[in-house]
Amino acid sequence: MSYNSREEILASSKGWVASFLNFLPGLGSGYLYQRRWKPYFFTITAISAWFALGFFLQGDSEPSQSEQIIGISGLFFISIVTIIEANFAFKNAINKIKAEKEKIMSSNKKGWFK
């Protein structure tokens, strides 16, 4: 039984799906799709910290329009960062798999003209 490497699993996923899932809910769902647990938990921690910060700074008062915009823009920023990071990780995994395949192909050449 052969186990796929981390890069093979990541390269087998679709980059645009991971980016879309990171953007739409904004909760790092694309990391679950890519089976990348550490970035997912970092994203959940960042979102929880953002909510906690807003909750404690707000106190008992109703948030103003500008405070609501700041809160939503912070979540938007986190989702944009996760989109970019997931796309870079996907592209790096693809390049690493291609390099490994080229290395194997070049070492398998037989004959007079290696």
C-alpha cells in the first residue's frame, strides 16, 4: 500500500476551489479541502481573536457603523490572506511534484546519450 506525500495530496486538489472556500465563508474551509490542519487552526485562532477583540473593545454599547465596517474589513483581510497563502501553497506543491518527476525521468534515461 502506497501513501501519498503531503505535496501529492496538496497538488491533487484544485487551487481555485481552495481559494474560493477560503474566501466565501472566510473561515479557512479551503484548508480543510487541502487537508492542511495547521493553517486551518491558525485561521480559526485569528478569527476568534478578532471577534474577542471586538467584543471586549465594544463593551456593553451597540457598535457604531464605523466599528461594524472595521470588524467586517478585518475578516475580509483574513480571508484575502488565506486565499493568497492557499494559492501559493498549491503552486509550490505543483512545482515540487514536477521537479521530482523530472528528476526521476532524467535518472531513468538509459543508453549511450544520457
